[in-house]
Amino acid sequence: MDLVDELRAFVATAQTGSFTAAADQLGVSNRLTSKYVAELEQRLGVRLLQRTTRKVGLTPDGETLLARAPALLDDLDDLLAEVTEESRGLSGTIRISAPVTLGEVYISDMLGRFARANAGLTLDLRLGDQFVDLASEGIDLAFRLGRSDMLSLKARKLASFSSILVASPGYLQKHDAPQRPEDLVGHNCIIDTNRRNPRRWTFRRGADEYVASVRGQFMVNSAQAAAGLARDGMGIAYIPRFALIDAVERGDLVHLLPDYDGETGVLNAVYLEGRTLPRKVRMLIDFAAADIRSADQFFGAD
């Protein structure tokens, strides 16, 4: 048995807690994954995993090995990639996580541009609005909106984004447009529950901050859904600029309170701390940073 394959099987099983999940991640059979781990335990003369009917856990020796093995495998992959990429280009798989709306309106297209220049790569994009555990899910890179406070993660800021207040021309024919944030109290506001404070919309003008407590008929967990409801005249929405694309320019939505600055946030590239970042992932992060600089229609904050 090959030691590298044994280590990969062990790491995948330890991170996912399951031989089946590890096999899916590695693209091999469940039986072969289990065999690799057993061979590694025999090679080392220690038990690395505690097996139960429901879950696989780590022994103390397994914890010691897991603390360093992923970094060793990443270093090996990076070394081999650097040796071969001069003639073949980047290869292998990059597993990527991103929020649903951002993934659909921007990340997927950006990855398409990256892929055209790197035909040997496989890009596995997984969209979801919940923060995933990068280690257990085998994620190489996550694009995340807002801060990441986990000590096990490193983050590189790629861009800032801002939110703007919008409503459809049809809604404004029936309701007076708000002139100040306080006027939102009398309006049907579409609540995006993905926001940090869904019912408290914050604005700034100069050095002054204004907070509007809002209510409405609709609560959704998608900025795109909120934008769609606003286009249909169902109320006022407070939406990150990247979710609007060109709806304001087309006249489908009207930018309200343009003299006030909306809430801002950051888009980060997030990856695991404590291991060498594979060159293909570093190159994707660099590509994303450069690509975002030309995406003013998506990211409107400094």
C-alpha cells in the first residue's frame, strides 16, 4: 500500500467522521478507504480511529497524526503541482463554498473565467448560506460575506460591498417615497433574515448614523428573493448591491434615500489556518481579487 494514499484516507475519514463520506470525497470505494486506514494503523503499530456503528472518532494517536498530516499532504501536492504545471498547467480539484446569491450572480461566472485559463482543474462549487466547517467538508476555499471569527481560519479581504434601499416604480405610485430613514416605519418592508439585524436597517450621512426599525409582510432568507418581491411591488427592500445586478439601471427598481450611505460589509476569501495553501488555491484567490476590482456593478463600497 502507498503511504500517501493511506494518509489521505486517514485524513479524509478523520475530518468527515465517516468512511463513507471519506470515500465520496476521495472518489474511491468505502472498502478501499477502510483498508487504507487499517494498513496505516498496521504500519505505525497504533490504533488511530475508534470505530462505532454510527461514527468514527480519533484516538490520542490519531489526534497527533491529524494535527500535522493535512499540512504534509498539502505541501506534497503543492510541490508536485509546481514541478508539473510548467508543462501541464494547474490540475486537480478545488472545492469551493460560497453564499447562494453571491454564488449565483458573481462567483460562478468568475470561476468560469478562471477555468477557461486552467483547463486541467476541476472546480467543485457548493452554495449555501450557512457557514460550513471547512475541515469536515473538505473545502479548500470559502467566499464569505462578513467577518470570520474562528481562530482556525485565515481570511483575505477581497472587496467591500454596500447595501441600498430600493422599491419598484409601481410601489412608489401607491406610496410616498421615504425621505428619511425614519419614514420607513410607515412602509411595508421586505425583511431579509440573512442580515445580521434583519429588522434594524442602518444608514449613515456624514458622521451621523440613523437606525430604522422596520416591519413588513414578507420575511425571506435570500437577497435575490427580496429583490424579486420588490420588483413585483410588494414593498421596500434593503439589498446588497451585488444582488441587484443592473435592476436600478434598467429602471426595474428605484434607489431610495440616495443621500444616505447604506450598511457595508466585506467579502473575504477564507481558508484553513496552519497548513500550506496549495498553489492552485493561491492562484484562484489572486485571480478573484483581480477580477473583483473590475466588478463595480457588484461591489459598490470602498
